Amino acid sequence: MSDLRVDFETLRSSAETAKVIKAAFDDLASRVGDSRDCWGHSGIADAMHTFGTNWRYHRTILSEEIQATGDKLEKCLEVFQEADQALASSTPSTSSGGQQGPR
């Protein structure tokens, strides 16, 4: 039988990183403005406007996916910690001479 090893700190760190990424990603919306004047050509300005509009839509979807990933990482951490605690509390004590009961 093989052992499952879970690195709680990596799960915790990954969940926190997902929050940071989402916050930075969501902040991109505040950096998008009307840039029509900077392009100098109406065709380029129109293309960039179309790109910006599409990007706004897809950024929203990606932001939701980043949030969902972070939530799943947090839930995974919670479940593994609960399982670890349950297994630890069900393990026979080894303080009586280091011998465990039958397995």
C-alpha cells in the first residue's frame, strides 16, 4: 500500500497565489481606457477598440476561472487537513512500549 503525501504549505501558498493573480488580473480593467487618439489611424483605433471589448469579456470569464481555481485549492487543503486530523486521532497510541495493535 502506498502513502499519499500532501504538502499543506504548497496548497496554502497556491491558494494565496490565486488570490493575488485574480486581484492583479481584475486591476487590468482600471488600466484600459479610450486610446483612440494614440493610434493615429482610425482603422487601427477601431481594431484596438474591438480587441479591448473582446478582452474585457474574456477577462471576466478568466477572472471567474481563477477565482474557482483558488476556491478549489482552498477546499482541497481543508479536506486534506480534516482527513489528516481524523487519521491522526484514529491511530493507536504508541506510548505503551512502542507497540501497536493488530492492523
